[in-house]
Amino acid sequence: LCQAKKTLGIYLPLEADGYCVTSETLYDILIGIAANRGTTESVCAELAGAPDPETIRCYFRKQFMVEQLPQLQRSINDGLAANWPKKLRRGGPIEVAFDFHDRPYYGKEEQKKALWARGEAKDGTTRFYRVATAYAIHHGQRVTLAIRFVLPGDQTVEVVRDLRQTLLLRALRIGALYLDKGFSGVPVLKY
């Protein structure tokens, strides 16, 4: 927990100076959401003395803006790379897998800022916030190497190219690349 907060403080600085919400509170809730794959509501309900979930969402909305999505992605990838196990950096080829992760979007409003992508029907919707990840298995543990936010206009081959380039720019040698079925298609195979 301390390492996660320290890393987030460097690569994803959050600010809050209220009497009820501090930067520490924001990190606790963000880590709780990630660790439990939960929601703001579920984490705030579990944490003693946590503020209202809508208050937390307001702080997050002010600090995670759509216009800053590319910078946010770079910061997250820098933080991930800073915490890779040393063995991954030693230059030997590694096995890497790319995967899509979808979070259902149930909103009724029209999308103003093009954040959700359409996909195969799942969990009662065809609209999802989508992230692609690159990861390796190290000593039986999944190590996330990089992420890429997927927007509606993005082609799958662009996602593969960008994730691969992110890893190559950090001097990782890919010995084998495994792709989730969401990456299947002729353009990806040609690439």
C-alpha cells in the first residue's frame, strides 16, 4: 500500500485539501477500486469515515479530464515501467500478452467526448470503456507492462502497434506475443 501510494504520488499526483477529503483519501479510494475491481460507491462504503462517493467523483473529474487522456496514459505507463521487476529489464526476450478490458457503460446520454467503444453484447450493453494492456507473467504473477486507452475511432492494429512500440521504447525484447481473441483480424496478422 505504501509503495502504491508513493508511486502514484510521483506519476499520478492527486490534490485535495478539504477537511473531509485529502490527497491521501483519494489515493486510498483509487487503490481500493483497483485492488477490488470495485466502484467508488463500494469502496467508500467499506472505508470507515470515507466521504460521499459523489464528492470523490467530483475530485476525480477535475483531475482526470478527457483532454488530458494522452498525458494520463503516458504517466501511467511511466509508473508501471518504474516498478517492473529487474529481471524483465535485463534484456532477455520475454513472453508478452495483449488483452482488452471492457467496463460496461449504461448511460443513456449521447456521448459528447467519444470515450466509450461499441462491442459485442455483454453484461446488458454494447457500449464499453475499453483499455488494452500488455503484460508478462513473472514468477506466476501477472505484471502489467503498459496500458492504452481505446477510443471509438481506434483500429485494433493501431492499438497493437502502440502497445508494442511502448514496450520497445523501454528496451523490452518480446520473445513471444500472445493476443486476446479481440485482436483477431487480417490487419493485425499482417502487421
